[in-house]
Amino acid sequence: MLPDNSPTLSLKCPAGCLAVAGSQMLYYLHYKIGVPQYTYKQGSCKGWASSEQDQSYTFQFSNPDEKSWDWMPLEKGYPFTQNVNLVNILMAHVGHSIKTIYTPEGSSALNSNLVKYMNDNNISCRYEDYNSDQVINSLNNEMPVLVTAVATSAKPPKRHSWIIDGYEVKRYKVIYTYGLADERGNFLDEYMEPDQGQVEKDSVKDDGGFGEGGYTRDSALNVSGVLPILMGSSTTRKTWETTTYKNFLIMNWGWDGRYKDERYALLEKWTSDYVFENGETMIIGFSKKN
């Protein structure tokens, strides 16, 4: 369903990450907001693209059908070729519609072309700079975000587009106990002026907690730490606890499920096949046009 990589070979050019991510969003939006209503049941591509300069191919699509969405497999390795081909047709149609440039080494398209394609299919969305607060807000409304980022450390730098489709909230809870202790670490029951045989002691009890966010599953994380305190002249042990929460994004990289179990902090580097310098741009705010 894609151009061959040369006039003499039958190997296919890559679909392109933006076409893959766009197809994933369309599939989700079909069930979430009811658009697009149809996808094509039949399609073909004839020709080749051996480079940006050497290309000659044509696409054909026919039989728009509402039921084809239901027959698309959701995981790699599905045994029925006809069902898998429906996914190929969808990605080829998206790629063709957003003017993907196909080459054997990689295929690319402009994000603005995908926004236009969405608009043409009765879907509103915005293309803007990456903003983690807006990402979390969108996920809270059960709407994924299409993000683009650059791996500047790769040679040459790699730009990739994919879907952020959820997040987890991890709870960090630490209980601290403070008091005077002897050199063996035992708390002293009575107050005494500190001398060489007595030291101030901070002890910590770890507690792993659970939290949930967006529309994802729960998670747990154990943590520990020490916080200094001035004891003054109190003979009573002091206990203090703190609970903090941190959001971790769930990524659908479009790479056959690789890294699906990884979690990524909002404003740190994101590591998969490459190390991406956080989000660069995003397509967000998907909704049905009035």
C-alpha cells in the first residue's frame, strides 16, 4: 500500500511517523466523537520512490465504509491479512492526504498538513508549541495529544511524531522521625545534654503509595530520604510526613509497542530509540466541528 523503494525492488518505503500517529488519532476519534465516519475498504499504490528526486507512484482508494473500523486489528501479529490491510489502507490514505514525501530511508510530512486534513474531515484541532499543562488537561478529558520532538544528539538529528495517550500519578510518601540517639542509633528516652556519646538522629520510614491519573492504570513507587531538623531542648521524638505527587506520561511511539511500559516525566528528556529533548510542538484540542 506504499511506494516501492526502487523501480526494480518490491520493498516498501516507510509509512512515515506523522501518517502513523495521524491514523492512530483518527481511529480513536472515530469511536470517541464519531468522526471520521468512514474509512476506505480498498486501496492500492503503484510505483516507486527511490529518493525525493526519483519518484513515480499513484494511489487509488475506493469503497468508503463505516464497518471497516471495527475490523482493524489493534496489535501487531494479527493473523488475518485482510484485516491488517485495512490498517495499511488507512495509513496510506492519511500519508497521501498530508503530502508525505516517501523515501527508502524515511518518510516525512508537515504537521500543518495533518491539521488541514483533520479540518477537512470535520475535526477541529490546534498546532502549537508543546505545553505540559495543556497535555495533562487534555488527557484528563480523555483526549490524546500528538507530539513532535527532536533527538538532537542523533547524527543526523531525528525528528519524530507520536501519541501521548495517558499518564500515571505516582505518590511519594515519606515519614520522618527525629530525636536524640546514642552512637549506636538508639533513641534516648530522656533528654540529656549532647556529648561525644550522643548524636542527633534522623530516621526515615519508606512508604510506597498508589495513585492514578488520566485514564490509565495505578502505579507504585518506594522512596526514602532524610531531612535535617534543629532539636532544641525537646525530649519528645518528633514525627513529620510529607506526600508529593508527580505525573508521568505514557507514550505510544508508533514502534510496534516498544517502550509501552515506560513512563516519562513531563519536563525531562524522553528516551526510546533516541533521546528526545522533550516536546517541541503538539497537535491538541481534537473535537468535532459544530
